[in-house]
Amino acid sequence: METNEFIMHARLDAEVLETWISAGWLAPREEAEMRHFSEIDLARAELIRDLTHGMGVNEEGIAVILDLVDQLHGVRQALREILSAVAAQPEPLRRRIIDHARDAASRGGDRATAS
């Protein structure tokens, strides 16, 4: 969606939008000197608005939260790729991989609770 439509859907004013883009909180795709926003941008803007207005989170907190959200999405994408690669393996190898992962997770869990 283009800027005006985005502003309407996100319930923002243009100045706030510019501030958020300058802060790096939103990164619209630019094409032919026009900004294009995705549904992800809209969800992110709604999250920012809820955090600032609904929860009173300050700018530094917003930056930290958005960084953590981005990291979480990156980890989820990596996990999807790993699961896809494991699923493509023959059953005996897939079973060994899963068993190894379970063993490693249980050993790590034991260490975490022992500390």
C-alpha cells in the first residue's frame, strides 16, 4: 500500500510516520520515488502505536522491543529452514537427528536447572 493508505490504516499522521521511518522502526520499500508498505509494516506500526500509547513505552524501549521481535522472527525462519531440511532426510537419519536434538536439549535443561 502507498503512504496515504498506510497512514489511514495505521491511524498515524505523516509526521509520526516520518519519525518512525527515520528511527528505523519502519522500512518501507521505495520504488519510483514512492514508498510502499506491506502488511508486516502495518502490523509493526500497530505494535509501535500500542507500545507507545497503550503501554507508555519510551523510544529506547521501543527500539529494544523491535530488535527482539526482529531477532525472534529471524530465529523462527531459521528453525523453519532447519525443520524443512530435516524433513527432507531419509527416515533413519531423520530419527537420529531428532533423537540427538532431544538428548542435547535434555542435557542443556539439566544444566540450566542445576545452576
